[in-house]
Amino acid sequence: MRPFRRSEIQESSVAKFNFHKFVSVLQVLGPLSLNLMGVPDKFQTILPNVITAIQEAEQIKGSGAAKKAHALATIAAAVAASNAAGRVQLDPAEVAAIADHGIETVLGIIHVQEGARAVKPAAVPPQTSEG
């Protein structure tokens, strides 16, 4: 087996963004994140719908605005269904604002990751002992 070349190691260190893995992490960390941000527990009932709406929107061909509009419409329908079922009463405008912020956060994370490039660290100068 031949050793890896330095260029191969640097190229492989930049992983491509995997949306499905990201969603899996979001499903686990989303509720915890909402708690840490002080979002009321009642909104956690709608979190799976928000994640599903984001996943559906990513499959749509079209502009980012069209995808976001689809996600927000899907979330609004989920809120209406939840309110009609009487499980918990959610303010549609409040949920829309929180979901909008969440979608923008997800998009920001995706853009940062997709735009990330491996940066060669600066050389560390040798230590000199003075004394």
C-alpha cells in the first residue's frame, strides 16, 4: 500500500455538504437548541413539521424564495392542523416568524459549509529559549 500524498490528504479534508446528515443532526439537536434559546415548549410539537418542510423545499426546483414560501406554507398548514386537533394552540404568525428565522439559520449553515475551503495553517515559528 502506497502512502498518501499531501495533496490527497488536503483534498479529502474538505468534505462535501451532506444535507441528509445535516437533517439527521438537526432532528436530534433541534429540540435542545430551542430549549437553550428559550423558545417555549409548545413550539417543539411543530419542530418535526418544520424539518419536513425544509426537506421538501430542498427537493423543489426553483428559486430560494419559492422554496422558502413552500416551507412556510407547509408549516402554516401544520399549525392549522395542530390547532384544529386541539393538542396545543399555536399563534400562526409567531410560528411563521420562528420558522422563518430557523430556515434562515439553516440556509446560513449550508452556505457557510458549502463555501468553506481548507486553509493551510500558518507555520508555527520555532520556540527559542531565552533565559
